[in-house]
Amino acid sequence: MMRRNALAVGLFFLAPLVAEFLLGNLPITFLPAVFVLAPLYGGGALLIRELVRRRGLGWPNIVILAVAYGVLEEGLTTQSLFNPNYADQHLLIDGYLPALGIAVPWTIYVIGLHVFWSVCVPILMLEVISGERRTTPWLGRTGLIVTGVLFLIGIGISTAINMSMWPYTATAGQFTATGVILALLIAAGLLVRITFRPRPGTAPGAVTVLIATLLAGGVFQGLTLVSLPTWIGTGVWVLDVAAYLTLIALWSAREGWTSLHYLAIGAGALITYAWHSFAESPTGVAAVLVDQLGNAVFTIGALVLIRFAYRRATCRSTLVQAR
């Protein structure tokens, strides 16, 4: 049985590795930065997971709090939702709404990245590996407090770095609206119990879930590589996410939904990030060959993680059947 502390530490470091390095946003030469990124990404993912599991809540609440995390990081910490020159990328040109000061496509895309990959995928993978500890807390009270403090430190570090690199301050109205939305999301994620009634029929095989995840992830990430009219692309993004979440909600409410199905979701998302990394232009200066070699290293790491989680899940199923 894997110790709870190891699971917590694993999640703490897996989150930034997926969010920045497997994505291809940072080259392998920046790997030491994982210790700087972990308090924000890892602290956020671990805090969300622990608060939800301590309250006996489930995945809908994790998803809601993951949205809150995305709003916090991109609205208050990096302010990329409002900064027209963030990362020197001019991310607000397409679909810009002057009344709100945001670009709808970028808002949907970047928050989607945080929800599915920065938060949910690392939690999914570690919970599959954890076995019987999948829905139980991994931290005691002291560990939870330390995680919260580290998360606050991570917010401070991220804010300081981004303000030094791309100085920008949102308006008071934007900060206020973001704060209100953030508070509502946190309240919903922690206080509203969302359950799905069991549905008739048997859940599809894990391979079907894997294929659905690869297709949904392929559409979500693939739209960044093609040129479509702004609002058509935005509409496809929304439909893609809505259809996928609806399918998962319906399938997971059926009999026969197991850890292998959760693994299929996590594996599909990791593989999607892996292939997309080879088309991503990383932050910082790195030779193309070094960058692509780094992408290959992180892709192999993701596959090893998937294989390890698969062995844990199948070994556990075999033991249950043998009893």
C-alpha cells in the first residue's frame, strides 16, 4: 500500500510537470523551475483534492474548484485574461469583448487547460495509483495547513515573476468581478453536493473512454493549430467540452465503471498534451533539437506513469477477483 505522504508529494510535483513541461510550454532546460512552480500548481491541485475528499464530495466538485483555480491564476496572478501583451503573445486580439476586457477564445482555452490538465489529470493519475485510498484524505491537519501556506507562497511567487516580466495591472472592476466569480466558484465547489443517479446499462469499456478522451482532447488542442473564424472555433471548443463532459457523466453513472475508466481519462489527456508539445513554442531560449528531445523525455515519462498506473489498477482488480 502506497503511503499517503508519497501520494501527496507525487501530486505536488506531478501537477507542474504536466502543466508546464509535458505541455511543452517550458523546455527541459528549465526543469529546476519545477520547485518554483510546484507551490502554485501542486499546492493548488493538492489543496483542491484534499478539501473535496475531506468533505466527502466527488469529481463534479473537483472540476468546479479547478475552474476556480484557473480563474485565480489567469485572472489575479498572471492577469493573462486582461493583459493584452501577456507573454508578448497578443492573446486578446481574437474575440475581444471591450465591455469585459477579455477575449472569449483565450479565456475558454486557458481555463480549460488548467481544469483538465493542471488540476484534474494529476489528481486522476495519483488517485488511480493510490488504490483503496482513492477517495480518502492523504494529509492530516498539519499537512493541509502546510499545503495552504505553500499555495499562498506560490501565488506570491507567480505574481511577482509575472509582474516583473510583463508589468500590468487590471482595473478595479476587473479585479472585483474576478474576486466575486472566484468566491462563488469556491463556495459551489465546497458546499454544493452534486451526485448523479445510477443509470441503466453497463459502462463502456475503458478503451472506448480512452478513444473519446483522445478525440475530445485532439479537438480542443488541435484548434490551436488550424485557422478558423474566431466564433466558429470558439463554438467548436464549447461543444467539444460540453459533449465530452456529458458523455463522461452518463457513462460513469452506469454499472461497471472502474479505476481503469478513470485511468483511461487521465491517459488520454496525458497523451494529448504529449503530442501537442511537439507543436508548442516553449518560453525561453532553447535550441530546437534540445526542445524536441525534452518533449520526447517528458512523453516517455508520461507513458511510464500510465503503465505504472495501469499495472496498479489491474493488479488490484486481480486481487479482488481472487478473494
